[in-house]
Amino acid sequence: MVKIHEMLLDQDAANVPGLSMTPKYITVHNTSNPSKGADAEMHAKYQRNGSGGRQASWHYTVDDTEIWQSLKDNQQGWHAGDGGGPGNTQSIGIEICENADGDFNQAVKNAQWLIKKLMDEHDIPLENVVTHKHWSGKNCPRLLLDSWDEFKEGISDNVDKKEDKPSKPSKPSKPKSKSISQMADEVIAGKHGTGHEARRKSLGISKSEYEKVRAEVNRRLGVSTPKPKPKPKKSISQMATEIIQGKHGNGHETRRKSLGISKAKYAQVRAEVNKRADSGTPSKSISQMASEVIAGKHGNGHEQRRKSLGIDKATYEKVRAEVNKLMK
Ligand SMILES: [Zn+2]
């Protein structure tokens, strides 16, 4: 439900053909005016003020919050560019705003709602909802031509979502469709039995809809598709230690290839190696450090030993493993 304001043009206004019609089509336009403030009300005033002297007039202008009506549905307008053709003489013109300070997607939804309403009121079939381009070849509605089928499907969606009219109380009102979340609750509660097909039929939903319910159920139960675990990568620090230990030979390119890393990564490793060299940390082998630990040179307690050795945790773990091996 979108509020429709009226600012009707007189039949004898210069920008109005002055003829009546029985609407058989609905023609969709974009205003081609992305300026801020170029909303529905502004376009209604523009028409009321004579459309800048142009022979231009249309029925409804829609923005993201409201609709302004300028011509009655049975008044002809000048908007389709087909002269005395059916675009001008038998169609209701709807301009969808594209003002920068508006929400275009919402304006589109509002237009779809209005179109559905007019289709019902004038018994206009969906195939008679057309573009301005359909009548005159103009690139309009310029923002919807690429997605015209989707736009029309959006009107059909409104048809499906149409609430039952309160004027027919005898008809049992359709139960409101359940949300994905509600259905997931029920599936978890076991209300729809077991087996996907059985559950889907019990819920009375489409396969694509059931997939959504299933994903929601899995999400709640903490089931997720296992992601392939990335290969354990060595830290910059580990690689630097290995280089210092001579495990990757000499020469930067040789070392880089031996480590199997990119040049950028190798630069980081090299910087770390240089940093340690600068800080004067003697590069000892795991075996040497293990011997020192066994000899009691680094005190007691793992953290103390590690700090005394000046190595990272991963390297210390290797030293520890070596110590354990030697002490067996
Ligand atoms: Zn147009």
C-alpha cells in the first residue's frame, strides 16, 4: 500500500491532449532525471506548471515513498512518443523516479504494486504492461530495459502475495505462508517426518524453497559443509629459522624455491633473517640448542628457556622434541 496523492491536470491544459480513453495498456518509463529532489511530487508540480511548455503528460509518477497522480486513468496523455497510436491513446503512463536521494529499488517495488492495482481495476493483462521503447523505440525505461522480464515477474509476485479481499468472508482465508525460520523450527521439531522429499511435501513448498529451509536447519544444528583445510603453512619466523639453520641452501633464489614461496613472501623471510642477524642472535641449530638445554644453560621452565634461547614457540617445540629424543 503506497499513498497516492492527486494533482490532476485540466483537460484543456496545453500539455494535455484533452481526450478521454479506455485504458488497455500500461506504459512504464524512467524519469531520466537522477538529480536530488527529482521525486514524484516534483514531477507532479512540473506537469501542473505546464511541463516546461512541452506536450508532455503522464498519469502517475512513483518514487520510493509515494505516488503522485497527474491524469485520471481515463484521460489521454502524451508520454509514449507514438503520436495518435495506442501508447498515447490507450495506455496509462507511469514514470519511475531515479532521483539520487531516493531508493530506486523501492521505487520499482512501489511501481509494481501500482501496476498490479491498475491491472485489477481496468482488467489489463500482464502482457499489456509494456515499455516506452515498445511504442517508439526510445531507450526508456532506461534503468529497467535490461531487466524487463524480472520487472514483470515482480508484478506477478505481487499477484501471488495479494491478500484475500475482506469482501469475501465466506472464502476461507489462505493460511499465511510460513517463514523459512518457522519451517526450520518445525523440521527440527520432527513435525514433517524424515527424508527430504517427505518433509518438502509435508511443508507443501518448492524444491528451491525446501533447500532454503534445509540450509537454515543445518545452520541451526551447526552442520556446515566442511571446507578443505589449507595446508599448514610455515610462519615467516619458522622459515627464517630454517634458513639460518642452513636447511634451504645458499642463494636467495635457491632458498625461495626450496621454501616454495612467492618472491614477496621470501622478501619477508629475508627481512626476518636480517633482523635476527642485526639483533646479533646467534643462529644455533635445534641440536645445539637441545644440548644447551640439557646442559642447563637456559634454566628451568619452558617459557624461560625459550626466551633465553631467543626463539619462537614453534622453534622451541622442536628443541623440546629434540631434548626429549636425546633424553630417552
Ligand atoms: Zn519514457
